[in-house]
Amino acid sequence: MLTNWKVIWLLIFLLGVSIGLQIQTISTEVKYTSIKDMYAFSIELESQQSEVEQLKIKIEDIKNQVATYQLAKTDERIDYAQFLADEIELTKEISGITPVQGPGVVIVITDGTRELGEDENPNNVLVHDIDIRALVDDLRNAGAEAISINNERVIFNKSNIQCTGPTIKVNDQVFAPPYIIQAIGDRKFLESAINSPDSYSESLRQWGLFVEVNTSVNIKIPKYEGFVEYLYTN
Amino acid sequence: MKRDYVWIGLACIILGIFMAFQMKFIQGTYLDGDTPTQKTVEILNELASVEAEKELLLEEVTRLETQLEEIKSSASGESAIVKNLTDELDRYKAFSGMTRVSGTGVLVTIDNPPQDVNLGSEKNIAYDYRLILDLINELNSAGAEAISINEQRMINSTEVRLAGNQVNVNTIPIAPPFVIKAIGSAKTLDGAINQRFGIVQNLRELGYYVEVNQVEIIEVPAFNGTVKFNYATTVE
């Protein structure tokens, strides 16, 4: 009889402990989430954090601008009109509507000359518009400041690189291979963007296309010649 | 007697293995593999605080921009030359993507297909980022005047780049769904990307969810950063 009571007390004690544990689990601030959602949240967080960083830089920049405008306007020694004209030149420069020069790389890309395998699609050894676009993207990622294809300036908001059968159209000018891509920026970065083992151009080389990159101390890139007016933007 | 203990020990080991399997199995399927974690709460809290900070910074930007605008307009009130120059500057600023613009255009939403947790077949648009480049190119061909991806304005230096499992645009990591805004002739833009065998069909055939809407007024944000050339200089 005595042992029975002991057992019952022991069970009651265990029950109490487990109830306590259960309550603790429920009341703590935990959420049920899948690993996938958690991953999505962490990317979102990373994204927001880098945006905050970017905004901080922008705020610094605007503050500087406000200060310089204020100074230019109030200071008698500075010609405000001249100051504005300089600003216009700078904005034009970053928009790609002035010819620029600087150190950079010259890339030559042309169709492969290897023999085709049996029943192999000839497209495998041809340069396509998508290849050029990917190369330009690789160069931008490496910090290219100005890019041209066969002496035609590529700017993001206006340029298109379009397949037109045997040729490729850049800014509505038609070009046939070889394509010569020039880019101004840090020569080492740009060169490695083309030569690194996981770069897009390396995969093109694997297919048998010819891609070569050379650095140059001075490259001239013309201005964008197209239409720069807006019709639909308010 | 001693043999009995050996058997009991063996049975205990087997039971232990079963229990481990069971727990593992439950973790995989119970609530679709959701696990209660403290980490999520931490991330969510941090996210909220970062978002609040971003809001504040955006307000600061707006405040400073109005201040700058006031200085400029008061200066242009003084002489016609200055006014003309200011207008010209604003035009080029808009062209270079440094100001917020609005107009008619299209809104393209691209998302991953719904994923089956058990199948584990991951289809992520981030891996097909070159199709995003294609889409942008098609929009440019169709005369888009300003384009943004998830509130990141496309400018001359904008890259669309696979980084790990996500895509970086203007070095900001972004995750699907991708919302691409383009200003231009809504009909032309819509028609160009919805062309038969065009980019939208291409994306849909690969299983991605794509929606294209023509919008009367769409706002494309300014580039949230600064551009400075370190290597290139203008040739006179």
C-alpha cells in the first residue's frame, strides 16, 4: 500500500514537471516557421540593411549638394550660372552622353572556328545577343564606368542589344562579328571579370567561341548618339 | 539472468534508434517542417527596426531634396539664364536616373512557382537572372524611359547579378517576387514582351509566374546612391 502511494506521488510530480515545461514552451516568444521562410526573412533583412547603407551615402551627398548650392548662391565670388553649367556637364558625363576616355579593357569576341560535332547545332559556336548582354553585365558588375560595343556606347536606360539574324543591333546600328567591347574602369577588375573561371566568357570559351581581353591605358568611348528626350515620363 | 540484461540492452538501443527516427520524421512533416525558433523572432524584430530606420532616412532624403529644390528655385527666380540652366540640369538628372519619375507604363511581376517541400525541386528565378536581363533589354527596345526592379532604379552602372541564392541589383540583394516597373508607351511595352515566343512566354514555359499589367500612372524611384567616375574623364 505504502509503495503504491509512493508511485502515485512520483507520477503526480512528473505530471507537474511536464505541465510546467509545456507552459514554458507555449509562452516563450517562438514562431513556427519553415527554414525556407527564415531564409527569405534573412535575405529581406540583408536587402533592407544594404538599402539603409545606400541611403546614408545618399543623404551625405545631398547634404553636400545643399551646402555647395547654398555657398554658390550666396558667395559673390562664385558665378552661379557657371556652377550650374558645371553640374550639367557632370550629370551628362554619368548619363553617358559625353565622349569619355580612361584606362580599361578591350575585349574581342567572335564566332568559334572549331569543327562541329555530328548533328551539332551551329548556334553553339556563334555569338548571340544574349552572350553580349551577359558580358556587358559582367563588366558592369566589375565596376565598368563606360562601355561600348563596336564603338557604340551602351547605356542602360536606352541601349538595346538585339539579335537580328546574322547580325546584332546595338542602339539601332547593325554589327556583324567580330564584336569589340571596350570598357573603362579598373583594368584588373575588368580583366578578371572576363578571365575568371566562373565568368560567362569562360563558358563561351568552353563552347569554342573566341574571347580575348587586353588592357589598355587609354580607351576612348564615344557618347550615346540616340534620342535622349522623354515622351512618356512626366 | 545475465543474458536477459543483454537482450534488454539491445531492445533499448533499437527503441532509441526508433525514437530518433520518429523525431526526425516529425520534424520533417509536422506543420510542413516548421520549427519553433527564437531566431525567426530575432530576425523579424531586426527587420522591423531596419525598416523603421529606412523610413526615417527616406524622410530625411525628402526633406533635404525639398531644401535643395527651394535653393534652386529661389536662384532661378533671379535670372532667366539661371532658370534655363536649372531646367536643363533637371532634365539630365532625370535622364541619368537621379530623380523620381512617373508616367504611363507597365508593371511586370515575376515570381517563383509554388514549391513542393517534399519534392525539393527548387526553381528559383534568381538562377535564371539572365532572363531578367533579357526582359530589361526587351523593355529598352520597346522604348522604356525608366526601369526599376524592386525599387532599384536601373542606371548605367546597374548590374543584375546572381550572388549566392539571390540576385543583386545595384549591389542590393533582392528576392522574388521581382516587381519590374517600366515607363513608356504601355501598349508597346506590353506588346513587345508578350510577343509570341517572346520573353514572357519563355519565362512562363520555364514554370515561372509572370504577370504584366498596363498602368496609367506608375512611379519609378530615383537611384538611391551616388555615381562618381574614377577612371573615365570627358573628352573635349
